[in-house]
Amino acid sequence: MSSLDPQTLATQMAGYDIQASQSAATKQQSSLTTQSNNLSKLKTALTTFRSSLTSLNSSTQGMLANSATLTPSTVATVSTTSQANRGTYSLTVSQLASAQQTAYTSLSDDKVKQATGSLTLAIKDKSITIDMGKLNSLADFADAVNQATDNPGVTASLVKTDGKVQLMLSSDESGVGNALTLTTSQLDSQTAAALNQGVEISAAKDAKVSIGSLAFSSSSNKLDSLIEGVTINLQTVTTADTPLTLTVGTDTSGTQKNLQSFIDAYNSLRSVLDTQGSASGGNDGLVSSLNTELNSVIRGTANGFDMTRFGITSDKDGKLTLNSETLKTQLGKNPQSINQFFNSQGLLSTIDKSMNNYLSTSHGVLQSRQEVLDRQQTDITDRQTKITTRYNDAYNRYLTQFTKLKSAMQDMNNTLSSLLG
């Protein structure tokens, strides 16, 4: 009995007491961890898939990619969106838009310092009033304009030429409607005269463009409403005998790239679903529901089209593939049809709504599932706490018992030794 170790025996006996409960809790924790990890992977896959479709379904950009060319190329630059239709346009640019810019060569630091009264600067229906009596230099004047919280859209700058500093006022935006007006009636005569003698560097003008007999004007050199889906940035005017020729066409390669990116994103999601569906992860019902919904959506119709019209088919595993020749043929017949199927209220919008049913943080399926797992985790944590308490109580009880037993045995051994001695 001298080798009897109360601590070792207490540990063993307490372990036996909780063995069944601990084994069940460990098994449940392992299952719950697997379910949580799988749910996290599923959420990541769905979020990634949904995000990858965003750029293909914006208000200006869809599945269709267009191209545009300009001749001569020096007159302007051009960009297109999915809304552009094929066509050729002949444009004459007779005037570019410009912003008003005026230099006030007669105004000097001394005149500003001597000035009294107020000056009003206005563009359209907005204005600021500068108290000239508080200023001591052209630099003060520029700061008063530029730092005004209610600045109507004018910039004051100082330019040094031939050793002389001059004030320049510029409208921030081009166009006749953005011309700057000065009201000097509340100024002293000397300052008013200096500001009324400005030298025009650039006049406020609108761009003037015509397509045949149709004439247009724009306050900006960026023409984004002249032809739907086309943005033209004017750089110079056209010559009398050489109009600007704009040709808009379908970018088949770019459209195929967009479509392939959708297919790749979808197939990546399916791979995650297939992996989770074949594993025992506790989310089988959720994965099955997702598969059913995706299969239904992807095989649906929109505006009289289905995905096979654009060369997209599904193999036996549910993965999508693209036939480029079928796509090319459809784009040749009706390029806007791919936007009609995928964009606006088409397939991508339907998929997004389906994803929201799962990903919504307020009422989504994944959020509800996560809440269930969180409650189960709380239950397991509470159970583990009780098991630990049970173990500690049993350990302390057994330790006391075995310690007393060892002490009693030692007393008996001592008594026996004295009797035999």
C-alpha cells in the first residue's frame, strides 16, 4: 500500500464517471464544428459568386460588350456600354465647349488694400459676396474666393508675368450656362473700374455638334446622351470636308469573355456544393435546396430566351459549358438579346434575389442556420461546463477517500510492525 497514489486513482475514477458524457459531448462538438466550417465555406462561395456577377449587371454595363471606332481618331475619344446599338454615325463638330477665364490686369495689391465695399461673384443662381474692405492683397482676394463655403463654382488664381502678379478668375465648368458675372456696383470706383476692365482669356462656350441636319449643343465636351450607350469626349473640331465618323459594333470577343466569367463563377459554386453534398457535414438539406433552386433558375427563361440560345449547356454534373459558335451566331442576329436574357430583370437579377434569400443578414437561410448552430454551441458549452464540474467534484471526493484509505493502511502497517517487533 505504500505505492498507493491517491491523486492517480482519483483522476482515473473521476474520468470513468464522466467517460460516457464526455464522449457524447466530444462527438457532438466535432459534428457541430464540421457543420459550422461547412456553413462558412458555403457562405463564402455564395458571396463570391454573387459579387462576381455585380459588374455584369450594373445600370450601365451588362453581359453584352460593344466596341466603337472614330475616324479621324484625333477629333475625340469614345467608350460604349451594353446599351449601345450597332450603327454608323457622321458627326460635325463646329465648336468645343470652354470655360470662362478672365484676367484682371488692372487690379494690384495696392488697389485691393485700398478697396472698400463688396463684390458679388455669381454663376447661374449661386453667388458669393466678398467684403473687399477686409482684404490687403491679391492673395487675400484669391483665398477669400477659393475658401468660401458657398463658392458657386469659380476659382481665383494668381499668375506672374514679366514680374507682375495678376489675378485670374475661372469658371470651374464649361458652357455658356456656367459663365461668371461680377457685380461691382457696391465697390469704390477705382476697384470697380479695375474689375470691369478684365481681359477675356477664354469665353464660356457650348460644344456644337450636328448629325446631318440635327444640331445639338452641350455645356461639356463629354457627350454622354447624344447616342444611347455611347460617350464621346471631344478634343477638337472637325474640318469642313472631313466629318467625324463613329462606328458602333458588337465586341464578340469581349461578350464571350463576360459570359465565360459568369460560367466560371457558376461552376466554381457548383464545385463547392458538390463537395459539401458528398460529405457528411450536417448541411445536406441546405445544399440540396440550393442545388434545386439554382437548377431551376439557370434553366429558366427571360424575355423569350433561355441560356441554350447563347450556346450555354449543362453537363451531367450540372456544370455549364459555352459553345462560342452558337453565341457568335446569336450576337450576329440580335446582340441586345443577351442583355435581355441576362440583365435588367433577367437571369442575373433572378439569381441575385435567390442569393439574397440565403445571404440576407436579417432573414437569410444561412443566417437562420447559423443561429441554430450558435444555440447548439451554447448548449454544448454549458454541458461541457457541467461535465467539468462533475469531474472536479468526483475527483475531490475520490481524492479524499483514497487519501484516508492510504492513511488508514499506513496506521495499520505501523501497528502491525510494533506488535511484531
